[in-house]
Amino acid sequence: MRETLRSVWHEPRSPGAPVRVRRDWVLVAVVVLATVLEGVLTSAWSGMILGLVLTPTLLWRRTRPFLMVAIAFLVCLFWSDPGNGTLAYLLILPYSLFRWGSGREALAGAGLIFAKISVSAALGHIGVSDMLLGFVAMIAAFALATTFRYRARLLERRLGEAKLRERERLARDLHDTVAHHVSAMAIRAQAGIAVAQRQPEAAVEALRVIEAEATRALAEMRTMVRALRLSEADDRAPSPGWDELRGLASSSGLPVSVELTGDLDGVPATVGTAVYRLAQESVTNARRHARHASRVTVRVAADESLVRLHVSDDGEAARSFSATGFGLAGMAERAGLLGGTCEAGPGPGRGWTVTATLPRTGVAA
């Protein structure tokens, strides 16, 4: 129990808390309107004033959760007549406290809230049944907020894992491609050394430097890729490219048409592999999730500076991001590491569309 409380106490604030967005102002407007209407219809002027006074706390409930809870519940404690049905909106404050606040703030705020309810019951402001109902309502708000807090954390962790897996795949592809060129350089250097008897000594020394650098680069690259892969199983097949991309058209399942235009001869293998991976993931998603689709179209166009990928299907309904798992996160990560972009969304008419744009050089500008 002590360790649990200690871990909760040291829990940091939940990251990514919105400051103030449009829906916050809409919420405030709705609360103000409801409070005024209730005050006018029931002549509960004191409760109406209290509701209006505390409404601004909703605007800072995520950035200053404990302060807003302290202000709201202490004001309610010392207000002579806090009775007003619209004050139920104050449940949003303890929810925000546990959703966005730190562990210290959550524990301190919970203690303050429970103390306020107990003191109100002791002073006769509320009955025992109301006190118990208040405890239950607060605990429910705490539990709901905690559920969404850790659900968001789990989602963030899974997205991070998807990006990490894509980084590992890209590292392997980079290794396979660069290793080919570096190995060729080492072989050339060795050949140069073999015939350098008739050449100046400086040329021999330069060839030795090339060989040493190439060997060292290969060793360091293998070490880096091995560390990135950790202990996961790895497919040792060669890195795919344009030929494998054309092969998507002959794969089984939903028919796929592949169109390649532009000059693809000078495109680095890393870019070709990335395009294949993005297209493969897009086609896989279409086969899994496109409803009543009859065809998937893959188009690749290359110009002097960019390589563009466009994958679309003719399914009935647009799919949400969650419907395709975390593959899209990995796709965006791979494109971003090469200096490009990858976006997915509903098509203009039907189905789902994935578009990616990569620098032809495979290096961010």
C-alpha cells in the first residue's frame, strides 16, 4: 500500500493537456445559459450567482486543475446558499484533476473534496444521504478520469512502439543498401592495393585508408542495427524495391493495379524500399478494412526532386485511423525519417486514400 501511494505521489502530470480550445468556450456558454435559466425559473438567485462566479474555472481546469478545484469547492463550502442544480458541472473539475493533474495534485485535491463534503454534512448544509451520494459521485469521476488517463498513455506507448518498429525496419533497409556500396568500395580498395606495386606509395597508403574506413563503417553499422533490432526476430530477405512493388499487382486477394511513371532509375534504393513498404501497408489495410471494394490502385510518379505515392481503394465507407491499427503511425514515421510526408484519409468520393511524398535523394532538405 505504501509503495502504491508513493508511486501515485510521484506521478507526473499527463502530457499534452489542451490549454483552451473552442469547445471550452462552448461549454462555458452552455453552463452560463443553463445557470441563468435555472436562476430565473426557480428564483434561486444565490445559487445562480455562485454558478456564474465559478464558471471561469472550467477554462483553466486542465492547466491548473488543483487550483480550480480548490477555488470551486472552498467557495461552495463558505457560500451561504449553494443550492443549484446546474452546479453539477463542477464534477468536471475533479475529473480534470485526475485526468491531467500530477499525483500530488490528485491526492491533495481528493482530500480537499472529501473534506469539504464531510464539513458540509457536519454543518448541516447537506444530509447524510447527500454526503454519501457526493462521495460516490466524486469516486466515479476519479475512476473515469483515471481510466481515460491510462488509456491515453497506453495509446501513446503503442504508437511509440509502432514508430520504433518502423525505425528498426528502416535501419535494416539502410544497412542493406549502404553495406552494398561500402563493400564494393572495400573490394576496390583491396584490388588497388594488389596492383599498387607499380604505383606511387601515396596511392597505396590512400587505398589502405579507404579499406580501413570501409571495414570500420561496416562494423559500426552492424553494431548499430543490431542494437536497434534488440531481440526481435528479423527477416533476412533482401530489401524490396521497384520490382517487388510491381509484384503487388499479382498478389492474391483484392485486385491491385500498379502504375509507375517518371524516371525511377536514379532513385536511391532506400527511397524505393520506403515506397514499397508504404504501398504494401496501404494495400494490406485496404484488403482488411475496405468494405465491398473491387480494386486498389497504386500510383508512383517521380520527377527531378520528389517521388510521390498515391494508393486508393473504391470501398464503400471511409475508415477511421483506429480501424487500421498503428500501421499508419509507422508509415508516417518512415516517411518523416527520409524527409517526406505521409497522410491518410477518406477519398474524395469513396474508399480510403494514402498519399506520400519523399525527396528523390532520400535526405531531408
